[in-house]
Amino acid sequence: MPRLLAAATALPPNILTQAQARAACEKVYAGRPGLLRLLRVFERSGVETRHFAFPPEYYLSKKTFDERNADYVEVGTALAEKAARECLARAGIPPPQVDHLFFVTTTGLATPSIDALLAPRLGLRRDVRRWPLFGLGCAGGAGGLLRAAATVAPGEHALIVSVELCGQVFSSRAADPVDVVGAALFGDGAAAGLVGAGGAGPAILASHTELFAESRHLMGWNFTSDGMRLVLSQEVADLVTRRLRPVVQAFLAKHGLAEKDIAHWLLHPGGRRIIDAYREGFGLGDRELEWTRGSLARVGNLSSASVLFALDDLLRSGRARAGDRGLMVALGPGFAAEMLVLEW
């Protein structure tokens, strides 16, 4: 039975409150009244603070996409290394005992991929099997975990590392209302998890991936000469409200479980509207949404790393008890859901 042996997170040093982030965007969108009117989303997002790789003036500059992407590779590799080292230390597993390295991102491009840069920095073996995953978006953290759980053989360890520098996607040239929403929600961070076939830690009982029909338009990137531009439809909240719960119920039932058996809900914190959709669609209360709401308020939406931040919060709280079950659900481009059941 694959088990989650440890998790860890890492954040860059520059902290912005929502008031500070809004003030920076007022400068970016000066002279564009249509975008300035949308800045009220900053107060309604459910985000209180976020961390960024660089100070605010960096994002006000007219850096090209290739400059921003080069900075993503440099800083993202360092942040990923920090999260990975802490994860291995918590598990008590030396780097040479890692057999698989899953690397998840969606906010920057690198060839060789960052996992190839990360492996020697961590001291992993030269025959470590690398699994770079790009394009899963906000579902990537859960997607990396379930792919690792499906891969590890007895005696093996799989390290999952997610790094997202969402700030590198911001551009002073951005002119679409969706760019304003992204500027109000997303932050930078890295997270790691270690999965082993055996050992201590919650077991990964089951996993599932669902690709929803006729939903490709809901989320993703448009690739432009100035970099990636966020695609995010208002229909996402409606999908969560109407179409996600039957999928989750069928997944749980397949493994002899029901919603009442879930003690801990680890849901990707897309934003306040998505959290409200979870509340309405699943009938969840503040207790069930605690980890999701708390993570969003403290660090914002970190794309693929977000559910791993919520997971780390739960693990460090010490509130999970033997016999408890947790459900992790993350949503991303496709439109797709990645989900796992954990049992302590």
C-alpha cells in the first residue's frame, strides 16, 4: 500500500497584503478605467496575503517573457530544492534512496526540465527516474501524488515536487479582465511530498482522474508573444456546484465509502467563488472547508502546489487520528479533476 511519508512547503521572501497588491495593480492599469473598476475583486477574493519571488517593482517593469521565464527557472529551482530538502528531512529519507522524481509546474518553461536541474542539487542518484508534468495546472499537485502512488514498487520512494511562480505570468501589458482576477488570486510557492510503498504515514487508499466533457474552454493558458495569458471562465464555479459531486460520490462508492466517511477535506482553493461552490455543491460547512479557506487566505492560489499546502497544514496540525480518512480534490485545465483518498 503506497503511503504519504512526509510533505513540506517553501515560500519566497516577498510578502504582499491584498491592499499592497491592489495598489501595485492601480499603477499597472492606470488610464484603463474598465480594468480599474474590476480591482474590487481584490477585496472579494478570500486572499489576505501572498508571497512573491520578487518585490513589487519587478512586476511593474516591462520585462519580456523570456526575461521573466529565465528568472522563473533560476528562482523556481531554488524554491523547489528548499521544499524537497525539507520533505526528505521530515521523512528521514536520504536523497540517494529516492527512486522517482515527479516534477509539477505550469507557470514556466524549461528544457532540460527543472527536475533535471534539481536532481544533482539534491544529491539524487543518476539513475533516478524523472517524470516532468506540465499542463495539469491547479490539479497538478494531486495529480503528481496519485501518479507517484501508482508508480512506486515495494521498497521504492517517489518524491513529488511542485513549484509555481504565478507572478512571472503577470505583465504590465496585460489588458484582459481575467488578468485582473489572476492578479488578485495567484501567488508563488513550492511544495513537496514523499510517497513510499510501505512505511509510516497515511495510506493512499484510492485515486481517480476525471476529464469532464465539453469543458476545455473553462481553464488554461493562451500562449502569446508576451507569455502566458490566463483562461478562466466564470462557468468553473457552476461546474463545481453541479457536476463535481456526482463524480466524487461515484469514486467514493467504488471503494465502499461515502461522504460521511471523510473526516478531512483537502480541496484546491481556487478562490472565494470556488469555495462557495464547494459549500453549495457538497453541503460543506466551515469545519470541512477550514484547510482550503485558511490556505487561500494565507498564501493565495498557488496553482498545482495549493492542495499540497493544505495537506501540509493538516499534517502539521496533528489533528488527523488513526482511522481518519481524507479526500483530496484538485481541479485544472481539461477541464479535469484529480482526487485521492488518504487513510491514517
